[in-house]
Amino acid sequence: MHCDVAQEDQVQAAVTQTLKEFDKIDVLVANAGIGDRSPAEEMTIEQWERVIAINLSGVWLFDHEVGKHMIRRGEGGRIVNMASIGGIVGVETGNANYCASKGGGIALTRCLAIEWAKYNILVNAIAPSHIRTPLIEKLMQEKPEVRAYFLNNIALNRIGEVVDVVGPAVFLASDASAFVTGRVLLVDGGHTAK
């Protein structure tokens, strides 16, 4: 189903529809995200608010709705928030809104992990480096210097593929991570090791 993750009523409707179809939610992966690059001194409030609304408020709205369901159900659950290395380290000019949103998502993850541990709801985040998504692919085609910047910062010297995030997500969603909560799993090809 489709929804605007920044609209509370649409998030509530999506969760309600999911529960109608499946009766319960065991795992949430909050993975919506956008970028809207502009040097900080030129960034408009509209650019700032749009990225924050989707990347941070969207994560909060889904965590909140699904978390309430998991608490009511009383069987615990797993929440995996998609963060970014941009929430941990500074990245190229033009990402103040993106980095702030992802850093906020990391702080939210840690806070919810502490608050909801008593309900056996494990809340973690994945922080990838540059992953070949349609947005990143388009950016690299438009600006070849961006691809060079990415590769220069990734120790494995390659852009990550979507499949590189799958294993970590499965781990955090499974019983293999039953004693892991409040963590940020870096999936960054060694980017933050430098």
C-alpha cells in the first residue's frame, strides 16, 4: 500500500490496513528517506522541513503507531530504523537537512530502545554508506565527481548495493539479535573506519 510517511493519518491508515490483512506486526523496517541537496547557506526552510518530515517524522510516525500495537499485543517485536552514516559523520556539502534527519533517527532509535525494552520491543538502526538506489544512481550520473567522492571514502572502494543491507536487516529482525537493542549497525564498506 502507498502512503505519505510524513502524514500521520496516512501512516495510521497503513498500519490499520496491515493489521486487517495480517492480524499482527512482528517487525517494522522504517525505510523511507529522501535528500534535497543545497549548501547550508542557500538551503530554504522548505527544503529543510521536507527532508525532516520524511526522514525523521516519518520514522517516528511509523515507530509510534507500530510500537503502540506491539505494546498492546504484549509479545514484543522488532523495529529497524534506516539511518545513515550521515547521522554519525559529516558528509559532502549540501546535506545539512539529511544529516540532521538521520542523526535524529539514531537518537530516536536509542531512546525508544530504552523506553520499550520493558515490552521486549527491540529497536535498532542500520546506518549504510552510499547505496546504489535510484536517487544515488541519478546523482552519480549527473555529477561524476560525486561518484569519485563516494569511492574515495569507502574502504572497500565500491558503492554499496541494496542487497548489502538485506542481511543486516534480517539479523536485526530475527531471534539471532535477541540481545541487541539501541544499536546502530554500520553497513558502510569501511567508510567510518577511516
